Amino acid sequence: MKLIPGFKLIISVLTLILVQYSYASEDQCFNCHRDLEDNPSKLFVEDVHYKVGLSCSSCHGGNSNSDDMELAMNKSAGFIGVPSLNKISEACSKCHSDAVFMKKYNKNILTGQFEKLKTSVHGKLSVNGRGMMLQCTTCHNAHGIKKVTDSRSPVYPTNVPATCNKCHGDASFMQSYNPSLSVDQLTKYRTSVHGILNAKGNTKTAECASCHGSHDIFSAKDVRSKVYKLNIPNTCSQCHSNKDYMKDFPIPTDQFEKYQKSVHGVAVFEKQDLSAPVCNDCHGNHAATPPGIESISKVCGSCHALNAELFSASPHKKAFDEKKYPECETCHGNHEILIAKDKLIGVEEGAICLKCHAEDKNQKGYRVAKIMRSQIDSLMSLDIVAKNLIFQAEQKGMDVEEIKFKLREIHQARLETRTIVHSFNEAKFKEVTNKGFKASEMAITEAKASIDEFYFRRYGLVVALALITFLIVIIFLYIRKIEKTKSV
Amino acid sequence: MDQIGSNKPEKKDRRDFLKFLLSLGLTGFGVATIYPVISFLKPPKQAEVEVNSVVAGKLDDIKTGESKIIRFGNKPVIIIHTEDDKFRALSATCTHLDCTVQYKKDEKIIWCACHNGKYDLYGKNISGPPPRPLDKFKVVIKNDELIVSKEA
Amino acid sequence: MKNQIKKFYDWVDSRVQLGDLVAFMSKKYVPVHSRSIWYYFGGVSLFFFIIQVVTGILLLFYYKGSSDLAYESIRFIMSKVQFGWLIRSMHSWSANLFILSVFIHMFSVYFEKSYRKPREMTWISGMFMFVLALAFGFSGYLLPWNELAYFATKVGTDIVGAVPVVGEPLKYFLRGGDDVTGATLSRFFGFHVALFPGIFTFLLMLHLLLVQRQGMSEPMHLKIIAKAEKKTMPFFPNFMLRDLLLWLIVLNVLAILAVFFPAELGLKADPLASAPAGIQPEWYFLFMFQTLKFLPAHVWFIEGEVLGILLFGLAGLLWLLVPVWDRKSSRGQQNRWINYIGIFSVLFIIILTIIGWVLK
């Protein structure tokens, strides 16, 4: 080899030319189309697929090595032209659903998107009946696909709301699919804490995909959906309970923990009660904002109507508003709302009233609280006494059906006292408890009468016994008589 | 041996008196035993063990747009005389926490005072905490009387 | 009044010839001796049985034998039916007194050895009635369908199931299935008001017929006294009036018990609830139940419970056949062994019953 001088140089130049040539011939489709200056090729330059060396034929098929249109764009070479409908997503998933293949490019990239999309709500048939509602390109675009982490990508966190809104904000478009679904989510979202932060460029805050998912989106009525009623607390807490994630934001991260212990949490998690409130019932969903101090009783009152009404007419409303106390929350808490036990009321240790009322401070309220509690306790013990007496009478075999009916009235009065407390008005409260007292007195009297009647039977027995004893004595005498006159 | 037919008058008198007392005693005993047995066999007011139907009063007792709560066994039942002249009977026990419901004429609903539960006039729970509709009862008009019975 | 009765008597007599029967009846005599007081217990037992039949029929008018209505119907009888409480409480007390009375009657006959020839059949029929009385008690106890009744039946039928070979099928038959359910109630009701009364009546008729035919048995030591010198009393009217007197006293006692210690309602049976502590069978089964509890879990290779059941079965069989193996009494000879065995049995029953009660 050393025979030809400058051999090394010639080899390197030739290699260079060869490499250039082959590089240049790598994607003939792109070369041609770029020369045509068509849109796809303009966009494709910025495409992540171009950057990793994929050619047009990777999606469209055909022979990218040939610059002859007939040979390159030939069906026999696998050319599929412009794919339409499901063929689009199928083309994408050829690679993107192949885990082994994708590992070569990105160890962490997910590969189940197409499968998820097919079962999701967006995978349902489009109105034309020939393909899925959405294809990959609907959200990701076709030729200028950027990485999700690229701020120019339509699925970058700050761009997601606009992307979804393309369809979901279009009333006439949505009309063909779900006329009852609202189309103002984006507007609402922009008023929310999440929306405002998102508009400012914050990528940590929640956007559409954070709650609804990206490929696996289900209708909110679908039990598989991340925003199905019973799943919502978990969905919200994925960010809101993550201390690390939330360290940039000045709010607590214990809401979910507290909520789980609350009455509402127990109803949702243990009883699967769909009528119990979850995060969005009080905070709103797209316009998520915690209720303002003055409006808390209205929010709670959307279910607890009577209590809210009574509270608003009570002296506490003005007092709380002046002191900027958050209405219902002041006594009941917000996330950790526990069962309202009797001990919340009154002037004993553990009572909430003591927070503001004392014997020498806000005395009127102190007095009322004391009275309310003692009445509640009296009613409870009368209820127990009545129940015991009735049980006794029943076991003795007395008829207690009517008396048991009275017990319902006592039970009702006890339940109503819980509500009327919120009027914080002695007279109104006593109206309710008096109903209960009257009913329990009647029940106790009747039950006692029943038991007395039982004992009274014993006296009736004496009459019968006297008769029989009389007969016994007569017979005895008769026997004696007979045996005296007859020899035995 | 035997002194049957003895001539001693006092002895005879005493024996006759004894015999008289004996028959008196036996009769008394008979009454004391038969009386409870006869009373026992008389059908009690509530004829059957489980109450299956109750007479709720006369037709005119409940005017149009009015309601009445009656006792059915040990449960309350509310009877409503609707605007279109029909009688409807529903269980008056709220399905939330067992309070007794009432008819709200102005809102044309059945309402529970305890927690603001609302039912329509068919018993369907339409608002508030009640989780289930109210049980339905059958109302039959017989001889100007309203008879409420359990739904078949 | 007397004329009417005579007219009626003549009318029947001309058709059926009651003359022989009346002659037979008027000649009946009951021996009078130091132990003739025991003669009354047969009659007292009969009286209790009659009370059971009468109160039972009355209860049948209102009792409902299905598991969803049984308890409620008892409550109905106790609270809404006039004197229902009295009839039911009397039925409950009379059941217990009936069984007590037949125990006494049976033991008194045993100790008097009245089962000896010619009264073997009377003894056999009596023993079968005794077992039926216990069966009446067991089946009737379930009918109120309350907690105690349910679990007592469960435990009782479990013990039946422990009998080798026939135990399991018998238990399945008694329960109407694998567990105590409404099906058990149904068949126990059938046993209690139809099957057992039918068989019992037949045996009772036989028993009474034999007694009438053979007269009362006399203690053996009186055999040597001449007939003319024996103290007797005519059945009509003396013994009968005395019997009536006793029955009336017993009726008074029954009424007092029914009023002062009425039968309780209890809590409705709940098959899903766990058994309350200290479940026991009725007192007349207590001695057997307690014995089984005392036996060790295993004796040799046999399970203690099975051994206990078999021993009781064997004892019962030997007791039933006492006229067969007690040859001495049949020959008119005193048999001290019978007395010893009898005293042992009585003491055994009483002591174990007391232990069972106290250890509740």
C-alpha cells in the first residue's frame, strides 16, 4: 500500500466524498421536498424525529434512498402516501408502541400510548364513522413534532390548555359529540389559581392533562377516569400532598390526610357515597379556588341548607364577618371535618363555644351554650330511660306498639336539635327540645303504666285463686263427710 | 255398714248443704276457667300478627291538597290527597336518618325537617341527603273509607 | 236435673248396655297403705298432660310456625290476645311440671317394683311415654324461636349428631338440613303438635287400659295379708275426689307460677349472631349435658362425648328392660339391688343437675 504516495490523503478524501454522498442520499424524500419548499419539509427540520435521523419514509413508507419519484413513492416499496384516519396513529405506533425499539432512543419514554388512546373516550368513533375521534397528530402535530419538554410543543404544560381548547372550546364542534358538555372550561380555568400560574409560565401547576390524563382520558362519569367523583381526592393529592413538589407554593400539604379522616372522606372512601363532597365540590373544578371567608357558609350550605340558613340569620354571622372568621370552618374545620358530637356544644372542656365565650366574656352566649348543652343531655337520658322501660314492658309481655311510636318523636327531636343549634337562639332551641321532652314524658308514663298493669294482674289472680281454694275446701269437707258415713 | 239414707236430719241437712256448696263451687270453678278460655278465643282487635292493612279514616277526612299521617303497625305512613284527586300513601320514615317527613303544600313535595331532604309525590328522593325513595303503600277506597295496605 | 241425667243414662244404656261397665267401675278399689300416696302421681301427670293439650290447642289458634312470624306471634299472644299471657305461661310451666311429675311417677313405680309381672307392658308403654315427654319438651322449646331456644336446639342436635353411625343422618333429619333454620322449626312444630301427640295418645290409652284392667299394684310385702283384711277405698267417689282435690291444688300452683313467673319473650333468634354465653339445655337434660362436659375429650380411642352418649343409651335400655332382668321381683322376692341402683340414679341425676345449674 505504501507504493502510491499520498495514499492516506486520497483514501480520506474519497471517504469524505463517499460519506457526504451517502449522507446526502440518506433521505432523498426530504431533499426533494425541501427543494419544493413545501410546508411539511419546512416543519420537519425542527422535528425531533429528523434530529434523531429518521426519514420521511419512517412514517410514510417508500424508499428514501432513491431520488426517482416513481421508485421512491412506490407502493411496492411500502409507500402509503398521506395516511388518513387510524392509519395515522397506526403509523406512529409502529415505532412508539415497540418498547425494544424505543429504548434505543429514549430509555424512559412510554410506549403504551396508542393502546391507551384506543380505549379512551377520544378513541371512540369520530362522527364520520370511519376512524377514531383523535389521532396522534391532532395534539402532537404531524411534521414539526417537538419533545413534550420543549416549550414549543403543543403539549408542553403551558400550551396544553390552548391545545385542548381547540376542540373543547368550540361549541358547534362539541355539539356533534356531547351537547350537554360545557365549552367554557378554559375561561373558567384562567380564573383559577392553576390557570393564572399556568398563564405566567409555571409548568408545575395543574393543566388539563394533570387531572384528566393525556392518552387515557375517560369521561368524568366513567369509573376509570381520574376525575370520576370517587377518584378525585387521589388525583388532587398527587400534587397537593407531595411536600417536595409543592415547596414552591405557600400552601399546606396535609389536606388529603385530613380529608381522609373527615366525615366526608369516610363517606367517600369507606362507603363509596356519591353524594358526599370531594375536592371539586367545594373548590370548583376548572375554576378551582378555595371559597372566600364570607362565602363558606354558602358553599357548605349548598348541601347543609338548613344549617346555613339558620347561621346566616343568627348573631354569629355578623360577629364572624366582623372578626373575619371563616363561618362554618371556625367550629367544624375545613378538611378534617369530624362527626359533630354533642361535646362540641356547651361550656365543658372540649366545647368549641369556650373559644370565644366565657363566664365573664360574651356572657350571653356562654349562658345560651350552657343551656343548650344541658337540654341536649337531658333529652338523651330521657330517651334512654324511655327505651329501657319499654323494653321491660315488652319482655313482660305487654303491648308496647303505640308507645314505641312515641320513641320516633324523641329521636326526631334529638336530630332536630343538632340543626337548630345553628340559630344560636335560646327560644328557638327550646321549641325543639320541648317537643322531645313532651314525647319522652308521655312514653315514660305509658311504659310505667304498662308495667303497673302487669303487676295488677296479680290481684286478678287472687280472685281466681280464692274461688278455686273455696272449691278445694268444699271438696275436702265432702270427702270427709262421705268417708264418715261409709265404713272403710 | 252403710248409713245411706240415714234418718238423722242434721246430718242430712249438712250433707245437702255441702252438696249445694259443692255444686256452687264447681260452677264457680267452671266460670273461672271458661271465662279466660272464651276471652282468649275472641279475635283481638289487631287480627293478625303482622299488620297488613289499616283503615285510615273516612274519605272526607283528607281534603284535596291535604295530608295525614297514620300509624301502620309501628311505622308512620303519610297519605296525600293530590290536586288531581288521587290518594297516595308513602312511608313517612325518611330514608336518611328515620325522621318523620311532612307534606309541603306550597312546594308540592314531601319534606324532611331534619336535614332538608326532599321527595316528589311518588316518593322519589329528589334533593338532600336521603339515599333512597320512600316505600310505597297501596290505597283503596271502600265504602267511603280509606284502606292502606302493604304494596304487593 | 237428676231426672234428666237418669233419662239420658237410660237412653244410652238401652243402646250400649252400660250395666257391665258401671258394675265394673263401682267395684274398683284402690289399696290404702303407707305408700299409697305415690298412686296420685300417675293422675297428676295425666292432669298436666291434659293441661298441655288444652293450652296447646288454644295456642295453636294464634301461633305461627314460620321463622319470620314465630317470635312475633308469641309476642302477639302475650300482648294482644286476652289472657294470652296466662295460657302461654301455663303451657310453659305445665311442661316443666309435667316432666317433673313423670320423673317422680316413674321412679316411684320403679322403687315399688310395680313393673313386675303382670305389669311389664304398663312399664314399657310408660317408659316410651317418658321418652316422648322429653321429646315434647325438646321440640316445644324451639317454637318461640328466640335466642335461647335456637342455640339450645343447635347444641342439642349437635349432640345427637355425635352418635356413631346413625347420628349424622338423624341430625340432618331432625334439622331439616345442615343447620338449624326455619326448616327445623317447621318439622319441630309438626313433631310437637301432630306426631308426638298421636303416638302419646295411643300409648296413654294402652297404659290406662292396662291399669284399669289390672288395678293398682300393691307393695310386695302386702301380698301375705288376706284380701278381706286389706284396707282399700272405692275408686268412685273417694279416690276420684281426692284426685280431683289434688288436681285443683296443682292448678292453683300452676296459676300462681304463671302470674308471678311468666314465660319470657327473649330476643328473636338470629342465626348470624354468635351464641350468648352459658347456653344450656332445659333442666331435665342438664344432668346428661353436664356429664358429657365432665367426660375427658378422649377415653382410650373413643371420643368422650360419644362414650357418654353410648353409656346413657345403654343405661336407658337397661332401665327400660328392668322387668326382664329383675327376676327376683317377678318372683315376689325383695331385690335390694334395684333399690341401690335406683338411689344411685336419683342422686346422680339430682347432683349433676344442681352442678349443671350452678356452673351456668
